[in-house]
Amino acid sequence: MAAGKAVWMAQARSTAGSMMVAASCGVAVGWASSAVVKLQDRTGPFQLTDDQASWVVSLNDVGILLGSLLSGLCFSVLGRRATLLLCPLLLLGWAALTFAATAPAFLYVARLLSGAGMAVHFVYGNVYLAEVSVRSSRGLLSLLTSLFAMAGTLLQFCVGPYVSYRTQAWLGALPAAAALVLLLLFTVESPYYLAMRDRPDEMLAALARLRGCSVESDALRDEAHEIERTVERQRSAGSLLAALCSPASRRAASVGVVVQATAPLFGESVLMAYAQKIFIISGSPLGDAQSAIVLYVAQASACLACTALVDRWGRRTLLSVSCLGNCIGMAVLSAYLGASPDRQGPLQWIPLASLLLFVVSCSLGANPVPGLLLAELLPQRAKPLMAPLSMMLFSVTAFAVSKSFLALGEAAGMFAPFAVFAAWNALAVAFTRLFVPETKNKSLAEVYGMLSGREEAPKQN
């Protein structure tokens, strides 16, 4: 079905809640950068030690693990829409506990809630978008979601350093409340979920709302038949275990899960959490707060540029180019920190320049593409198991990276963690070129056929 104005308007309505969910997750991601500095500088309601600060940052990743389990139980039983509703509810709990915190324990629980809310979005936000969008807009909608997340983080970076701790906390409640309202009013259940639950009339009605046309439309009925055939073909694989044993599912699961689960080793999440602290350590011609703002403005701008490239260059090219840029940026910063030059001379620009290269290249692929690939590659029957599994592995990796970042820097020198990030990005370039399939301009049915060795020429829509 062609992505005309009516289709775009219908998809915009139904995905508005998911976009605002992404923004609320971005606010929670950006909170730590300036809030942790406040709490360590005694400008908050209590003071954190370095060890307590590392727990505040890393427990968010433990929350992602818990949220993956929770959302996995809801996804197939309650549906995509009800699962997405969990995210703003959990983030509202995070904002309330953060505002009321009088001791580190409050923040530990709050960060578990924020991580759980993020997990719902990270696991199923892209899955929902992939299932409700037409193929020509799927990549763009996914990247717009990433852009909304970055806008939320940018809000924290721009406002957080200049307001009180408690004002910064309640800022997190605003996008979460807006997301809850939009999800309740406008979000349409996924046609794939309704087809899997044998509710054909509801599936056709939902598809009509998503495409902005009548249920009598021939193009709509053709798309509905394609969805039903895809679901039926995947059901015919037998049990979930049997489905996962098929060559197509094995290839999709291995590629999608590896790319998603190892994403924290690119280095972006820990960089955003410790942005101000990194600039305090490395030095910058600008202030640490101003440098962090410049960093995130550049990242958001690059993500905006990526929306024009994802369906032109393709997922694999963007991911490999992105990881190459990440590798160069991290290698330069590691070399600078290892050499310990005079940080008042012309070389003082190197940390900011190398981190700018990193965040720009990361936004072109390493940030948005893994979640998009996972949503596109996994067969319907595998999603309830493999999507939360990938996020659980992601959370374990992210926790290890966040918890060990400062400890590794203190033990071996701050150049060491950045050297690890550079090495991993170099490996990711090779993995992407060798194993990641290209999915641009393919429907989910065509992606499944490609992985099964039955690739068809993509239709024009």
C-alpha cells in the first residue's frame, strides 16, 4: 500500500504515543549526567560517594533486565498496546521516587523503575512500529522514535545543570504523563497480534485505521491477506522450539540478538550517563556542562540526518559506517588520555572533537539500527521469547559496562575503557559486513522469505 498522506496521518496518530514514550525514556537516560554531579557536589538533598553513584547509574540496567521479563509476560497475552502502556506508568513511578528521595536507597529503587520502563520501550517499541507501518515508512518511523528519545535526553542536558535537583526530577514526569494520554487515546492494536489471536474482523478494522482507508479497500484486503499468510506460515513451523530451530529463525535470532545485546559495548550509554564527569576528567575548552550540551545537540542533529539515509543507504551500510566512526573517535580519545598531554594548550580540543565524532557516527547507525533490525528480522512466533531475551542480555552487558567504567579507569587509567570501546566497534564493523542482512524496502513477509532462502523482489510501496 502506497504511503500517501492519509496513511502517514493515520500512522502518525497511532505512533504518537510510542514517540512520546521514547521521549520520556530519553529524559530518564539524560537525568544521571547532571543529577549525579549535583549529588556528589552536595547541591542535592544528600551526597553520593563514587561507589553509590556507580550503583545509581548501573541499577538502571538491572531494571532493564526486570522490565524485559515483565513485558515478555504481557506481550503475547495482553497485546502490544497494553504492553506499551506499562512504560509511562513505570517512568511516572521513577519520577515520583526521584523527587521524594532523601537517601541513596530511594534512587536505587527509582532507577530500577526507570530501567524497567525503558525495557518495555526498547524491547517492543520497534516491534510495534514494524508491525503497524508500511514498509516505505518503517525505517523513518523507527528513527523518529530515536530522535524523540534524544530530544528527551537533550532536554535534561540543557535544563538539568541549571535547575535544582527536585525541579529536574519532576521534569521527568511531564513526557511520561503525555505518553500515557496519547497511548490511551490514539494507539491502535497491532494487526499482526490480532491475526495471531484469530480476530480477523478486529484485525481488518485496526488495519483500516492504520492506513486511513475503508475496510472495503482492495489494497487493504490484500495487505490483510498477506499478514494472515505470514502468521499462518510461521504457525505451520510447529512449536516455538521448532520454529526457533528453522534456518530462518536461527539466522534472524543470532544476528538480531548479537547486534542488540552487545550494543552497550559501543560505549554510548555509559558516555551519556557520565558525560559531565568525562569532561571534568579529560578537560575541555568549554565548561563540562556546556560540552555535554554540545555533544548531545550534535547527536540529535546526526539522528535527524539519519532519517534521510536509513532507507537510502540501508541498515547494514549505516551500521558498519557508524561503528567505524565510533572506533576512530574512541581510539583517539584513548590515545589522548593515555599520553596525558598539556590540557591547557591546543590539544585541549581533542576530547571534545573525538567525542563529537563518536556521538555523530553512533547516531547514524549504532544507536537506532540494532532495535530496528531486531524488530524486522525476528519471526512473529519468536518475538515473545527472543525480543525480551535480547534485552535481558543487553541489560547484563550494560550493567557490566556501567559498573566497571570508573573502576577500570581508576585501576588502569581512563584511557582503558575507551580502548575497549574502540576495539569492540572495530569487531562490530567486521560482524556487520559478514553476517547482517539488508532489510530496507522489504515487508516483514519478504524479510522472512529472504532469511528462508525464498527472497522475492520487493514491491513498490
